[in-house]
Amino acid sequence: MVKQTISAAQITAAAFEIMQTGGTVEQLSIRKIAAKLHIGVATFYWHFENKQALLQAMSDEIIAGIQFPPTTTAMPWTKQIKLIFKTIYATYLEQPYAAELMLRTVPATKIRLSLINRLLQILLDAGFTPEQSNLAIESIDHFMSGLFADIAGKIEMKQRALSQTDPYLAQLPLKMKTIAADNHFDAFLKTFEHHRQQQQHSAEKFMLGLDIFLAGLEQQRHS
């Protein structure tokens, strides 16, 4: 078998291009990548053992490309954590497929383990136990990924409604408001318009949630 002149970097670049056009991890296939690069499927396997190995490399590349702000032990531990996660979330906004890639891969590389180690060390230095530190970082990560997926889904539905491609979906917000008014759900009505206006401000929502979470951790640290 003659190895075709294609590099692993070209394969990952093609995969990113496919994902950038709105594809999901499920939709990304080796055949699609091969067709995009005009190569045989066999060429893919010169560089990657399987699709999972490709996803691992893509996740690694995303983390490697993030420019994290410098942090020092002189900073409050909460500020260090916020700076790092704010930067990660900004990357998710720039590359919407990034969150799914992180969820669908294992951080079994030096680059990703280095980031996890950095986050854990901040909490350990702040006085948290190993168990508390691990649970805290996992919880923040789950919150971040879940919030991003939820808001991305709502934005996609909103775009479908506004474009009138789904008339049924378009009338649901009015139905919600009508039900709330008929049943005197006053608290919901007071926040309804604000909720609709804020759906796309996911970074602000994430930082608010992170602030609340870190405040709870700080209280636990002193208890």
C-alpha cells in the first residue's frame, strides 16, 4: 500500500471545517473527511487508529490553541478559577463544536491533563481537600458544558422560529405567555421578556452561575 501525501494536520483541519459548517460529532465521519481531501479511507488509518483517536487529537488542538491569561498564587483563588474558565467558555462561543468534542473525549493527553492539574492545584493551594477539589472542577465543567449546550439548542430553535421554517415552534413563546397569564404565574411573567432577551448572552449567564458556585465553595472552605 502506497502512503498518500497527506498529513495528520490536514486530516484534523478537514474535520474542523466539516464541524464548522454545523456538523456534530455524530455526523462527522471518516468517509466525509476522505471525500473532502480526495483521498482513500485507508489513508486516514495511516495517521489515526479510528474516529475516536481523531476526536482526541481535535480536542487536544483546541486546548493547545487557547491563550490562557497568566495567573499567580498571589491572586485570590476565585479569580484564578474565573479567568481560566472564562477563557475556556469564550473558546466554546468561538468554536461551537468544542464543547461537544470535550464531552465526547477523554483528557488522556499531556496538554489536557496539564490544564486539569493547574485547576486542581489552585483549589488544593486554597485549602480544599483532594476530594473537594476534584468534585468542584468536575461540577464547574459539567455546568459550563451543559449551559452551553442548552443555550446553543435554544438559539437554534429561536432561529428556526424567526425564519418561519417551523411555524409550530414559532407560536410556542406566545402560548407560554398566555398560559402564564391565564394562571396568574406572576413571577414567570415578570421575568419572561428578560429571559427571552438574555438567551443569547450565555457568557454573562455562565459567569453569574460560576460566581454563585465559587461563593458557595468559599463558604464551605471556612465552615
